[in-house]
Amino acid sequence: MGRNNKYAEVYIDIKAFDIDHAFDYRIPPDLSSDIDTGRIVQVPFKNRIEVGYIVKVKDESELKDREIKDILKIVEKRPVFNPERLELINWISKYYIQPLGSVIKFFLPPGGKYKQAITSHRVQLKFKDFITLNRNRYNEIKDKINWKRNSSQKKIIDYLISGGEVLKEKLVKDTGSSYSSMASLADKNIISIVKKRQKRDFRYEYRPDKDLKKKKIILNSYQKNALCSIDNAIQKNIFHKFLIEGVTGSGKTDIYIAACRKVIEKKKRALILTPEIFLIPQLFSRFESELGSRVCVYHSNMSEAERYERWLGIWENEFDVIIGTRSSIFTPIGNLGMIILDEEHDPSYKEGTRVRYNAQDVAIKLGEILNIPVVMGSATPNIVTRYIAEKENDFTLLKIPVKAQSSSPLETQVVDLKKIDRLKEDTAITAKLFTAIREELEKNNKVIIFLNRRGYSNFVICNKCGSVPKCSACDLSYNYHSDRRKLVCHHCGREQNYTGRCPVCGADNIFLCGTGIQRVQSKLQMRFKNTPILRMDSDITVKKKSHQEILSKFISPGGSILIGTQMVAKGLDIEDVTLVGVINCDSMLGLPDYHMNERVYQLITQVSGRAGRKRKKGRVIIQTYNPESSVMKNVLGSDYESFYRQELASRKELCYPPFSNLVNIIISGKEENKVKKDIKELFAEISKDIRTGSSILGPAPAPFYKINLFYRWHIIIKSKNIEYSNKILTKILKRFKKFDENKIIIDVDPVWIL
Ligand code: ADP
Ligand code: ZN
């Protein structure tokens, strides 16, 4: 132990369960003033140079002086997390059973490539020259210069004298003066030329609410009541959770905006999370028109350079309100005063591939650490959220049972597909739906058709030998996509040309089964020849702006039809939509996942909520084979409360969340025998060690048993004490190192168990 030395605990960025802890390093004196928590450094580690993150600075180390090595250098100027965010990082790592290093990754500035031992950023910022007038110097010498002979220089000064700094190019263009006169002014120190980061501003063209500014919204009593409650927590600087259970169109967004105002008045910042990128433009335009230019967006569809600039802007406190998808929870917002989660029920808040965190739980944890309110809103709350909102003391449920603008309730009708005579009537677009569409189009209204299936047909089957072409990598039937004439696997994306001929018996007798969205589109186009019919699904909207383009076509005046998958169910607030048709969602109800009732209820209620949002009356037509199922009955009665009670009761009986937490452990690999062997051994260990309060299901083939050549088996832990069982599971995984050839996925609180 050296007397004057300082030490740092450094977490080395290597992915391995067994090195999941920090190491001590000495801070060399020349670095000591710049080292603190959250810095990224290079350190010697096992004869290599590795990147590490400082998680603690301390005066003493347990290690002997000669055992301890020096930090080599700092590779990022800014600390990327502070002690509070570090607490969050630790929590995420423990709760989701993930190495700390992969959690820290989320907090790094986009585009950094620290791993390659290079200090530079992959993303190049644009630096430009900015000119300012040095007023004192100018006043000092202005009488000593013959301005007549230097008229070009004088023009520059006249231009600068009225304002602040100006971009060099702009100055030259506006004054017509030359670079040389600028240089001679700089030589005399009358002006300064400073290189600065040029801030790009990218705004959205799609502004459906551009006239919102004109009509001032006065909050109704429900909204005021909610705001008052939230404001109370803002003023007191306390952690408190709110669930706004407000029917679709109840004006939740205006509550969010008003609450943000309160936060800004306190000189703090607000983060607004939304589940989907495509919901951002609409939200952004509403927030920006109310709160002004210090509102920014952050999401993964921005280029890396854009994201990096935004990240820096946030770090430099340029914005008061940040609107983004789940990854924005990791941005370095200083002095955060409130977090809002819109559409809190949405499963997209869960990251589904790498570290399987749920942004909702991360947001709540961050709120707790920072002592700030967390506001959640939905028309169809997540069963778990709703349950804890009633149960916990630091949670307030705020109900808004009425729409903000429309007074007439939705008229909901159901078409029982079992009673349709298939020979006389089309089951995709039944006579009732067809008539309703025609009526609304005649009135120049707009129609949304919802169908939860991409592609043209569900699967193809040979009418002669009965074989169904399947994806060889996933063992699941192909979907037919008519626009490209291809058979597409919806799990791995593999494609095959569609020939119309059976690959097994060679008969020209291939038959398309089930109705996909493309088939509905062509049917509607045949019947409504002159109506614009737009389609919105993930096949179309992979392009960056296509979502906005489709919507702006849809909202342009006159009758039009928008057909889509769940994308059309979320968030759209369009005046003239008076009819929503649901083709059928029955196939979802059959999936082996306890969430399905909830998902179907949410989807149909949300898509129905797109109709009749403003002055016009809305109607909904739902086609289903199961009108008598309890989900459908509750949808039809628009009765969340009754749906919630029933669903809660059945979950209680089976001990599903909220009465337990689930952990889904999936082992996958190309050789099924090895997968089975590993999962059986893991199962044995888990059942031996996790005893109290948990039941362990499996091992069983996962519902999607083979995806992209990988066989998948899983174990589900149903735990009544998740902290305890996760702790033990972490220990088991550390000593269980058999996954060399197989992949292991740990999914704590899965939103899908397929
Ligand atoms: P939600 O998010 O709850 O579905 P929105 O926030 O999109 O609902 O509000 C629905 C519509 O009602 C919006 O067009 C909004 O401008 C309008 N609105 C909200 N509050 C009021 C109010 N107090 N008075 C009049 N119109 C309102
Ligand atoms: Zn496949």
C-alpha cells in the first residue's frame, strides 16, 4: 500500500461469467485529476491491453503494491455514467443475470470503438469555424483604422455588431466579403475564429398536428386531477409511480405535456419513452409545438452520427425533454426530473435479443434511484402493472373513463365467422364489413383494417398430395408473399421462389390457405377501384421514412383505406377515421403462451380506439370464430375492468405473473443431442438448488422448437421470490460451463414464451 497513491476498481470488458467482477489498478499521478467513476480506460490485463470502466475510486487497495498495475490511459473524455447510473447498471446486471460489461455497453456513446485500443470515435463530428466580434478590442482601436480603405472589413464588423457568433461560410455569403479580410481582422484580434461542433437539426416532415398550436387545450377535470397528483410528486422530489388508465383518446398526451412543463419550471428534464419508433414523429410534433425547441428525439433508426450528436447534446444539457424508444433510458440525461412511459402495456419495451431487459422496469428502478416520479399510461394496462398499482403504496392509479373530444361511444359489432356460408360469402371481407366500408367511403371518411398476419397467405398446401412446404431451418410452414412471388419464413427470413408447383409430387395444384394482409389488400383494391388503399406492415416500413409517407397519404383529404398489422393499432390520432375492421385474430388465441388473452384484448381495443376519436362517431366491426370467448366478450363490452378481473383470477390459479416471476432459460444449438444433454443437466442443478417458493417446468422443446437451424429446449422457473432465485441461478450458471457449443439465453420476465 503506497501512501499517496490512489486506486480504481476497473471492470474489464470481457464477456465471461467467471470474470464478472472489478479489478484494482493504481492511478498514475498524471491521470489522477481526470479519473472518476464512469471513465473508460485502458489497462494491462493478462499480458494484453484491455478496455475497462472505472466503477470506484478509492485511497487504499487490499493488494500489495507490487501486485498492482497502473492504468495506462483514459480513452473517453467524458464519464459515461455517474454513481447513480452505476447503481442502475448493477441492478440490471443482477436482475437480468447479465455480465456487467454488456450492460455498460448500453451507456456508451454511440459509435465508440474503444475495444480496438484506439481512442478515436468511429463517428466523425463536423467542426466548423464560427466568428465572433471582440467588442472591447474593436472599441479600443476602431478610430485608429482607416475604414474607407478597408471597407470589406467594415462590412464584416457591421454584420457582427448586432449579433452573436456566426458561421464563417454564412458570414462570407451574407456580406460578400473575402476570407482575406476576415483573416486580417483576426490578425488584429478584432474578431475571433473558433472551431465548434456544428449542430445538425433534423426535424420531421410529418406533422399531423400542425394546427394544434392555434387551439389551446384546456384540461378537463380528469386531466387536471391527474396532473395535480403528478405535480405533487414533482414538487416534493419523490419517487412515486402513476398509472394513467385512460381510454383511447382520453387525452393522456396532454397530461404528459402539462407535467413536462412543471418539470421544466423546476429546471429539471423529462424523458418520454414510447414503444415504437414510428410513434415518435406524432409525439414529437405535439410536444414541440407546446414546449418549443428544447425537445429532442433519440432512437435506433437514426444514423450512428446523428445518435452520437444527440448523445453529446444530451450530455451537454441542450435539451429539456427527450422523446425516445427504450434505448433512450440509457442516455446521460442530467438532472432528470420525471420519466413517462406511454403505452406501458406494449411488449416492445422489452429488448428481445441481447440483454433481455424491460425498459419499463429499468425506468422504474431509475426513478427509485433518482427519487423522481415515473408516469405510465395506457388504455389497456399490463395486467401486472395494474395489479401492483392497486397494491403498492407508492403507486397511484388514475382512471380516465371518457374521451377528451368525442362524446358518442363507439358502436361495436361482431360477425360470427362460423355462421358465414363460405360458398356465398367471403370470410376475409364479409358482407357486413364490405357494406360498412362502402358507406363510410361514400361519406369521404377513412377506414382502418387490421389483420395480424403479414404476407399474402398463411401457408401453402398441395391439393393433390397434401404436403405443406416448410422452411428447412425452422420446420415451420412458409408464408406466401404475392408482391415478390416468394415463400417466406417469418422466423428466419429464408425465402424460396414460388412456382405454383408442388415441390413434392410436382402437381400444378398448390393452394394458398389463410388470408394474409396482401391478399386483403388486393381484394379491397378490386372492389374499391378508385380508393387509395395503403398497406402498413413490417415488410413495407423497413425503410426509414416509409411509415411517415404512408400515413401522410392516408391522412390527405378524401376517403381512403389503411390496412395493417399491429402497427395500425398503436397511437394513431386521425380525425376522419370512422370505421375500424378487424379481419380476425383467432389464430393468436391458439398460441401456447399465457400472455395471449392479454395481447388479443390489447390489440383489438387499441385498434378500435383509432375510430371516432374526434367529433365524428366511430364504429368497429370484429370478425371472429370465437365471439363467445371471454376475451371477445370483454372487448365487445369495452370492459377492461371485467377483463382484468377474469384474467387475474386465471393467472392466480396457475400462479402466473403477477403471482410469480418467470425466468425462461433457453439452450439452443445445431446438434439436438447436445442441447438435450445440457438442458437436462442444468435442469438437475436448478431443481437441486432452487427449492423454496419456486416451481421448475421442463425441460421441454420450446414452442418454436427449431429456428434458423438451431434446436431450442427450455426450462421455465416460476418464482415467488425472484431476487432469491436469480441469485442462486447466477451461482449455478457460473459453475455450469458446458455451453461451449450451445447458446444459452436467460430471459427474466419474458414477454413472450414462444
Ligand atoms: P390518448 O393518448 O389518451 O389516446 P390523446 O392524447 O391522443 O389521447 O388525445 C386525443 C385527442 O383529444 C387529441 O387530439 C387531443 O388534442 C384532444 N384533447 C386532449 N385533451 C383535450 C381537452 N382537454 N380538450 C379538448 N381536446 C383535447
Ligand atoms: Zn426459417
